Amino acid sequence: CFIIPEKIGPYQRGFYCDDESLRMETKANSVLAKDLFLATVSLSFLTIFICESYLYLGSTVDTIVHYRWFNFNIPSFIVNTAKFYGFYHVGFIVQIIFNQIPKYFVGRLRPHFMDVCRPIPGYVCETPNQYITNYTCVAARSPRHDHYLMEARMSFFSGHSASSFYFAVFLSLYLQSRFATRGILARWLPKLQIALVIFGLMVSYTRHLDNFHHPSDILIGIVYGIIMGYVTVKYIMGLFIYKDGHVAVENPEGIRVFANFVRPEE
């Protein structure tokens, strides 16, 4: 879905040549996008799988919902893991799509734009407060550099901040809904939730340290990630209709998942 906008490229925004916020040094990513993706999708799966397995093993016969797929019995923790993890990815993909749209249409310049582009005129600021729209980037050109130059126009808003806080909020609310009333485990919830928020803050802060985003880009990314995580859990998943770890309050016989051929036993 990003092939067409990537071919067209982001909006070509001008700049004030004396804008010091665009003259930061180019640095390598402390947290690569692929590493963040692998970490969040792996940790989210492990968290959901371990939690659903624990709830299943600690449940009584009366609270377990049994599922069937054709002639096979499927434990409810497998179904719940696949269901919740699937919803995690639905929300994750949606938040990425709506994060990419303003990157292309706004075209805000990154803090290291001047270092990547070295625009003429403008790199040497001869007239302060001059807004330059007609310029040529004279930095060494190569296919790889052209990609960096395109990325240098996509500062708004931070995808790392959005993704890390989507991950943190999703898992925080998931854990809250599944373990809030479970004795000693409930006492560990605040600590786990704080750790998730700290993870999001650390990832977000690296975007400032690495000169990839302005503070406002990071802040908006954080707010956006929080909203998307909450909306996914509360409204797309409807997770808080569950109790006892297994059965939906609104449907005591359990709920259908995946498709009609995977269903609770009658």
C-alpha cells in the first residue's frame, strides 16, 4: 500500500536557512525499525501465549470453553492466543498506515535535513529569515542516499514512538483485563505496566538523541500510539467484556472466533 506514495515521494517543503533545528548531525539509528518490529511482535506473542496458558491451566472445568475445528478439539488458550494476537496485528497495521499518510503529505523536514541535503542556496545562510523553496541538494548522490534524502522529508510524526506506545498500551490494557482480579498477580500489574511505558519512553527518546525527529513529532507519535492502543483493545477487540479469563459476560456459552467452522462446543 506504500508503493505509490513512495514512487511519488513526500511533499517538497521549503525551509528557513537560519533554522538551527534543521542543522543537526546525521546519526545512525539506535533502534532500527525492523528491530523494533521484531521485538514488539515477539514480546506481544509471548506475553499473550503465556498469559492465556496460565489462565487455562488455572481454570476450573466450569469456566473452560471448548472449541472444535472439524473433528479436532482445540484448547481455548490456543484460540484465545490466536484471537488476541490477531487483533494486535490488526491495530498495529492500521496505526502504521495512518502514521505514514502525514509523513508523505506534510513533508516535515527532519533535524538532520541540512546535513543530508546540503541545499544550494541555503546551506550557507547569507540572508537570515529567508524562506527558501527553490533549492538543489548537492550532497553526494547514490540510490542509497536518495532514500535517505526522501526519509529526511518525513519527520512528522514519529513512527517509532507510535509503534512502541501502541505496543505498551495494548499489552498494559490486555494484562489489566485478564489479571486485575487475580490476587498476587494483580499486585504485579502496575510494575509490568510501568515497565512497558518505560520501554516506550526509551524508544521515543532515542529518536530525539539520534536527530531523527523534532520533540513535537515524538510527542504526537506517543499520543497517537496511546490512542490507537486504547481503541484497538476497547472497541475493536471489546476485551473488557471478558471475565474469569475465558467467558464473555454477554455470551455465557462463549463467542465464535475465526469463522463458523471454529466454534465453541454445544
